[in-house]
Amino acid sequence: MKKYRIHVQGMTCTGCEEHVATALESIGAAYIEASFRRNEATFELPDDVAIETAQKAINESKYQSGDVEVIESHDAPVLGDEGDYDFLIIGSGGAAFSAAIQAVEHGAKVAIIERGTVGGTCVNVGCVPSKTLLRAGEINHLAKNNPFLGLTTSAGTVDLAELVKQKNELVTEMREQKYEHLIGEYGFELIRGEAKFVDEKTIVVGGRKLTAKRFLIATGASPSIPDIPGLKDANYLTSTSLLNLKELPKRLAVIGSGYIALELGQLFHNLGSEVTLLQRSPRLLKEYDPEISESVTKAVTEQGMNLITGVTFERVENNGDLKQIHISVNGEKKVIEAEQLLIATGRKPNTEALNLRAANVIIGSKGEIVVDDFLKTSNPRIYAAGDVTMGSQFVYVAAYEGRIAADNAVGGLEKKVNLETVPGVTFTSPAVATVGLTEEQAKAKGYEVQTSVLPLDSVPRALVNRETTGVFKLVADSKSFKVLGVHIVAENAGDVIYAATLAVKFGLTVEDLRDSLAPYLTMAEGLKLVALTFNKDISKLSCCAG
């Protein structure tokens, strides 16, 4: 049996789903799930029934069949005696461990190769350490700036060395629990050293040649450094080294405008540093909808951070203990001075040491590994997943891709990656969360779009919190009112966005959100309120919307 997903146009209700299911049953399909909300049907067919037969049956039932995807194939796993391993994985982060665990479940002989610290970016130098320090910064900020009744209180000097010590203890504990201890639990091998391809099916690690039936490259990414004169000699910081500072700088300059720059800039602002954000682009988060960018800009400036946009970087110089960043803004030259300089201008894939040319693996213009929808590279033996492909830079996306790569590489399956509804969160205060299409993206895809924008001062939870800088924005198809995208700037936006992700993924409509019950005095109520603003004036509604 093979399992398929087929796009079906013309379904508008549950009755349509039944008609499509009946048509597929008539040709011998099993495990049928038809969804008018997702415009698709999934089912299994015996090997002797062609997919074209299913397409014909759907068309004859007055619906239109579209693209077909094989999502599962019950072929034998790709295992055997060829090579030292069934599956060799280079890297040890989220994608690598997810793939290793999945491959072991297929019965494969698996090894992970790691040249540095086990666990990859997220647990060691990314999500975990930054978010625990962000929380410390929020607590310190609240201790000094109470939003209620205009009260302010004094707070002691932050002991950054102690915070970093606690951060390192947490990182060690989580790395052991979520990575190192799982090696023995699942029974795959850890090989220490740097991997380099010798040919299309052989790598060398510390002088030892290793072969495998299939490979996965999951080496992640690292900070990308811009070409600014003098920067190399300026003793700058990256996101990794900044999180290991032992003394709080009086002034911190940040070059960059993405989520890393915003999160770490706000972290040190909340700890007590004077922070200046410098960016080339004319606005923060330029890939986001304008309402999101405007809300974040307002929040940043209200909190007292210095924001300079439209910057041309001339050079960087050392002047004693200070870094001097020479810039030009609208033709006016300026000099920004700071004790520390953070470079947060994006990330680059870790591919330089792999000798991918010998493996016949094609890379893109930024050094990223080029993969198809099944995560296969130009070498059919070799797959790639996670940040090294320069897709969505989230650990949960890396883990998802790692599982799919293992299923395809050693499980004999043909699963496609689907990243249409990936939620993203920037853990600032207020947080930024988004899923689905922006208004501009939806229009580019040919949708006739209707949007609803709800300022945060219309959300009761924000009013009682006395934190009303933010926004909810909903993007919908003006014909079907299907939710295409949701974008939020608010406290706990990262928690709220999961509900929005389900709405986008499963094709819910604006009416579905209106008809759902939202608990009062939660930020999630903003989802219902922004849906109500499509045809009502929120200011004229009672509490709980109704």
C-alpha cells in the first residue's frame, strides 16, 4: 500500500467530503480522510491501483483533482551490508538527534559525528541560554519600572557573572537530559571529530575512513560577519560570546535588525546597559507586515533603547576601551561609542570543512546545501536538514526535517517537507509572533485579501496589565474568509500563536474564530476580537465580546 495526499478543488462542506470518500472507496482506496477546509484528501491505494485511477474517480464525482504527493510508502527500509553504517549523521543538534532516533526505529545502524559540543546551537548557545537570561532581564526591568500607578523602585546592581553561571548550569543539565543521555537510550554511536567527504559515499574522521548507505548533513549555522572596515580588529561580540560576558557593559551597540539583535539588545537594556540598535534597513523586521514593524519600533523606543535606521557603516575603530562605529545616516556622518559591540547580522551555514565538492553535493550562493522537497541533495545518498539548508531557522523545524530525512533515507518512504504553516516567535517584550502569509505575500499569491487590525488597547488582558503597545493582525481570503495569516505583537504572543497556527493549517475561517469561545482576560482572546473587527466596532462591544 502507498499513502497519498491529493489536492481537491470544489469541496465546500462535509457532504462534499463524503462524496469524495465514496468515489475513492469505489476504486479500492482505504484509510480515506477528505477535508474541504484543507482542500485535500489522503488515502492509501494498493500497489496495483494507479494514482491516475483515483484522480479520475474524483473528477467523475464532480470535483477537480490536483497535485499528488506520496506521503508514505510501505517499502522495505534501505538497510543492508553495504558500508560501515546504514545512516551516518554529521552534526548533533535538533535535526541530527531527531533523525537518529527515527532511523533507529527503522532498524538502522546509526552514528552521529560531532566535532564540538553535543547538542547544536539551540541548547548550547541559542534558545535555551538566551531565553533564561531574557527572563532574568525582564524580572530586573520590572523591579525598577513598575507599570502600576507609575511606581518605580530601586533595584540592586545586576551580578552578570552569577546569571551566566546559572545559565551555564541550566544548559549543561538540559544538554545531558535531551541529548547526551539519549545516545545510550536509543543505541546509536557518537563519533568525535570533524567529518570530511573523500568521495560520494566515504568520509574521513580523525584519519578513520567511514562508509554508509545514506548520509545526513545537519551541521547547522553560525554567526555571519559583515565586511565593515576595521571590524576584524575591533574585538566584537557575537550572540555566542555576548551570552558569556561576566561584566555588564555601560553601553552596548548592536549591528543588526533581526530577532537576534532585538532579543539580545533588549536583554542588555533590561539588565541596565544603554543600548543602541544600528541597522541598514529603513525599518525593523522589514519582512513583516508594516503594522508589526511599527508596533515593535514603538515598544523599543518607549522602553528607552536608541534605534538608528537607514545606516551606512563606514568603519569601526578602537579608542582605548571604547569601540567607535562610524556611520552615515541620510548623508550625515555620526560616531557611536560603546564599550561592547554585538554583531547580529544573520547566520551562515556550516559547510566549509565538509569538502562537499568531493561528494558531488551542490551548494547555493550563501554556502547552503541545496535540497529537494524530500530533503535529498544532488547526491542521492546524501540528505540535509535544519539550518545548514538556510530554511526556517527554528529548532522545531530542524527536528521535523530530521525525522522526514530519516524516513526517506533509511525508511524507504517518500515524504515531502511542508513548511507552509511554520510559526515564528521573537521573544522580546512585547513578543512578536507570526504564522502564515503576510498581507503582501497573500496578494502575491493571487488572493483577494481582507485584513483586520486590532490595537492592543482593545484587548482586556492588555488593559489590566497596563501594557497596551502592540497589535493583532489577521489576513483572510475575502471570498471564502479562510484565515491565511495571523501576526501578533503582545505579551505571550508566542503562546497565542499556536492556536493561530491550527487555524491556518486546518483552513478555519474568520467565522470559525468568531464562533469559538475565548476565555476572558487572556491574551488569546485577541484572536476572537480581531476576527470580530471584520464587521464590528470593538469599542462598542461589551466585555467578553459575545
